[in-house]
Amino acid sequence: MRVREKCVEGNSLWLLGLAVALSMLGGCRVSQPGKTERSLMSEIKHQITVGGRNDRNPLGAGPDVLEQGKTAFGAYCTVCHGLDGQNTGVPFAAQMSPPVPSLATKQVQDYTDGQLKSIIENGISPSGMPASRGILSDEEMWSIVVYIRHLPPAGSLGDPCVYSGMCSPPSSSTQPQGQNLDDGKKGGASDASAGHR
């Protein structure tokens, strides 16, 4: 009997090891989230995990704040979100898991201003959205929220120059990297990727 118990025990351990190995292989597969997963995660983020729900923007939404937000967005956010906030010209946006959302979508626009500022400040883990705390000032973050609320039409600002190789040499101006704010033509600083370091 003793030999038989050891044999059963050995087989059980072997089967357990095989089950663990197979589950690890299946669990490592990366795929796009399904509709149910996206909906559930969106609801959890909106109601539970994203802070700042009741925070109010102290800057208001005037034209000067909007222009400041466009400048800050251009310097920090365009590598992942495109110049227009809708992923125009961002080659990897759809391949991320989860995909980089267009900031014009209802899912994003349904966040309160305070929640958007919290996302900008703290990022979203485990997505690719990095935290900007210590990189952007509170004023810059709040102004980006205003810009997100007033995005231009998709594609209207072109592609970020970092992907086209058409960036101009660095200048001393404060325009966003990869975009001339006055005429919508490409230009600006040469290192548009500096925002996500």
C-alpha cells in the first residue's frame, strides 16, 4: 500500500505542476480586452480607482488657459495621444493593451475635471499612461484638462513630427514640440518624446 500511495502522490504533484505550467502559458497571452472587460474596467475606473472626482479646476476655462493647455499637451502628451488628442499619427496606439484611448471619446469625456487631472498627475496602472507628478506643474495639468475638453477635429493638426522625422531644430520658444500653434504646420522642438520620460 505504501508504494501505491507514493505513486498516487507523485502523479498528483506531476499533474499539479503541469496544470500550473499550462495556466501560466495561457495567462501570458496578450490580447485586446473584450467588450465586457472594457465596460467593467471603465466603470471601476470612473467610480472607484480614479481619484479627484470632486476636485474643481481653479483656473477656469478661458482662452488663455486653453492656449496654455494646448502648449503643455503638445510638449508632454502628443507622443501617445497625437497632436489632436485622438491618436492621429501615433503608430502604436491601437496595439497597446489596453489601447491608447482617443481623448474625445465619451469614456474619457465622462470623467470629471478633477478625475482627468488625477489621471494626468498619477497615471493609470497597469496601462501605459504615465504619471506626470514632478514633471508638470498643477497649473499645467489643469490647463491640459481644459484642452482635453476643447479638442480640435481628429486629424486637423497632422501627425506628431517625431513619427514623420520632420521636426525642426530646437528653438528658444515655448511652443509645443512638433507643432506650430499659430498656423497648424509642423515645427517646434526636435525631441517630442521628452514628455514621457
